[in-house]
Amino acid sequence: MNRQSINVQMKGRERTARKGSEMGSASSAYRMIYLEVDGRIQKVIFSRFCSRCDITELFCTATGFSRNTTISLLDSTGAMVSIDPTMPNNSERSPYKVVPITGGQLADREEQFQNVLTQVAEQFSRAFKINELKTEVTNRLAMLEKRVELEGMKVVEIEKCRSDIKKLKEEMASRKNRTFGHTFFKSSFLDENKKLTPRRDVPSYPKYYLSQETIEALRQPIFDVWQWEPNEMLSCLEHMYHDLGLVRDFNINPITMKRWLLCIHDNYRNNPFHNFRHCFCVTQMMYSMIYLCNLQEKFTQEDILILMTAAVCHDLDHPGYNNTYQINARTALAVRYNDISPLENHHCAVAFQIFSQPDCNIFTDFDPEAFKQIRQRTITLILATDMARHGEILDSFKQKVDNFDFANEEHVTCLKMVLIKCCDISNEVRPMEVSEPWVDCLLEEYFMQSDREKAEGLPVAPFMDREKVTKPTAQIGFIKFVLIPMFETVMKLFPQIEEVMVQQLRESRDRYEELKQIDDAKNEVQKHKSEKLMGGKKK
């Protein structure tokens, strides 16, 4: 028999073989169907994301019918087969037969369908007295539409007034700048039009089915965060909340969870370092520490919910310029928060602006008093990520760790603050091939800031100056004096982190020290060459 293959490229995104092996095999993304056409076998391949209409048109094209022909599909026994993306695969030996449906058959079916609809309508009419309620519902709808129209006009007027006031303020500020030069109230470079409104087209990202291998890897600190695209990271975050029992225990609507995560994604900027992938990285490390340290046996489920949610929200709308720049440049954020952790306060504000949207509020099942406690504890953790408070928080924890009491709320709060700090700066805990690209991203963001500071005549930190810092010098001090002391203190409470976290930090420190020695040796050779060259010129 003659054989032909029709491969149709449908609209939408196609996954690579590697993604298929992780998030569901590549073969499961396609259907292969054999059709009998005039005594020959026709093979048709289509994506499981195709619509029923797309598949029907494809079958018509394969069998030579016009694209708008109505067809039925019969198997070898004469039974009808449903035409849809989940239809069963067949084999070359048992092809499906495509049968066009004539006008008479369509009319018979339409008549049967209309009869069924009529009977259903009669049943509903008798059960719910629709005819009697129709007039009342129509009248109420008319009243509601009128009220909506009036309220909408009020909203438009209010928004217009706000816009006019904002333009007037901007014009006044602009004139003041032109008159007096450098002004204290420097305009903010933050985007005022962030996407805080929840998406209505949920689910907007495909639901990926995580393989067992991926599920197990997600619980490990060595997880490679670079292998995943944003939609896949969203699915992984969604899985973490389900896996920890948070969706079940707090009655979180799964659609609300999706909308919230999408809104979170939209409110992280495309910075080199402080971006949505960093958010995912920190949250995944928190998730792995919950399992590694058996935190669900030590903490309440509410504590677990707060730890995870604070990790997700901890850098929302980060502009890519740190607190030092905000304060020295006198930005709107620094003025608004009186130079006290301006970025961390802003992250909290954006997080709870999102929660204020009913469609994004995963805490909707909490009563007002419980929500107030959740809000306060989440804010406490996000504010703890300000590195200016590092010494204060770690010293407080060191005083408690030797006699730590999980029944003491102050002790538990301090531990949670240290845990989110560990996760926030945990890149060097991961393997070198995962951690090193993060150093490049961080230095790129540092250099972007220092270049701006130089241009604006502001102080520049040596560790951010592209002319003074190298990768080894940037990392050695940070690992030796910040990371290792903090993780070793946590190790006193959870000895199990030594092998998988602390040891990796020690190895990372040693590796960067070796790189620094190599760099120093090269610089010394270069220095001697330059001195010889200069000496020769003098002679």
C-alpha cells in the first residue's frame, strides 16, 4: 500500500525533547492516527493541544474532502470514534474510516437535538418556574445596569481628576528642578503602572505534569534552577504549595493560586539578578530546607505558609538598584520610607497590593484577625532580608540557638528570619555549574548601579566597581564572613545541613581562593614584564 505522512505544525508553542522528558514525555504530546482512504493507509500526526475543529479539518484534508465537510470516524467494528485531542491511537492494521455525513443525516440529528433541548427546557421551566421569574429578573438586570453605568461614570471622573493632579504635580516638580537644579525629592525610576490587576484568562500557563524525577529533585538544595522556563517555574511553585498541604489545609482556591502566581511573575522586573528566577530559586531552597530539616514537624502549617509566601514575595518589583543607591540618590522610595529598608518595605507593599485583589488573595479563608497576624509575620520575614540588618539578626539567633525552644514564639520568629536570609543568599550552596552564573548576574547588576552612581556623582562601593572587583574577590569575603558563619549557626539546630550545604560552602570558598591565587600570580608576572619594559626604555 502507498503510505503518506502529514505533519501539521499547529499554532502554539512546541516543547523540545529535553523538556518533554522532564515535564511529560515528548510522545505524549502528539497523537498518531491511521486513516483508510480509497484503499490506502494515511498517517496523520497532530499535537494534543489541537482543538477538535483543527483535527477535523486535518482529517478532511488527508482524505480529500473539503475542510468544512462534516465527517464521522468509524473503527474496524463500525463503532463511532470521538474526534478530539484525547482520541485513542490506532495502528496501521486497524485504521479508522472517515465517512462524510450527508445533509439528510445532519437534519435528522439536528431534529433529534432540538427535541432533546425542548424536553430539557420544559423540565427546567416546570422545576424552576422560569417563565414567572423572567420578568422580575429582567427588571432587576435593568436596574443593575443603570447603577453600574452611573457608578462607572463616577469612577471615570475620579480617575480623570487623579490623572490631572498627577500631571500637575509632575509639571510643578519639573519646574522646580529647572529653577533650583538638584532637588532633594528626586523622581523615582520605579514603574508606576505595574500589572497588579489579576489575569482573567486563567489558566494562562499550561499545566505541566512533573515527572517523579523532577518532583524528587525539587526537594534537593542542588536543584538546577537554570533548566526551567517561566511557565514551568510557575507549575513547580504551584506543586510546592500542593505538596506541602497548604492548598488543602487553608482551603486555597486552585484558580486563585494560579492568578496569584501569575500576578507575582508579572511584578518581578527583568533585572540581571533580582528577577522572577531569583524568586523561584529562593522559594525552592526554602521548600528543600522544609524537607531537609523536617520543619513541618517543628512548625505549624501557618508558619510553613508564611515561610513559603514570604520567599515568593521577598523581592517584588525590585528596581535593580540597592538600598544604598536609593538613600544616596534620595529616590521617592527612600523618601517614602524614611531611608529605613526602602526596598524591603516596597516589596511588602507590592505583595499586599496584590493580596488586596480578591481574585489573587490566597488568604481569603482567614478571618480578619488571623489575616492581620499572617500579614504582620510575612512583613517581618521580608524586612529581615535587608542585609543592613544581617549582624543584628544573626547575633540575636546565636544568643538563642544553644537553648532553643520551639515553644517560644520569639525563638521561632528569629529562626524563621534566619531561614529566609539563608535562602535569599543561598546560591553558593548549589553546585558550581548552578551557582557561578548567578555571580555573573549579580556583578552585572552591581556594575549597572556603579556606572549610574559615577554618572550621578554618588559614592561607589568598591565591591560594585567594575574597575576594582573580580569574581573571586567578590565571593571570598562574602562566603567566609557571611554565608559560612550563618549556615554553621543554623547547623547547630539542624546538623543534617552540614553535608549538603555547609560542606558545599567550604568547597566554594576554597575554589575561589585558588582562583584568586592564580589571578594574583598572573598579575605579578604582568607587573614584572611591565617593569622590565619600562627599565629597558630608560636605558
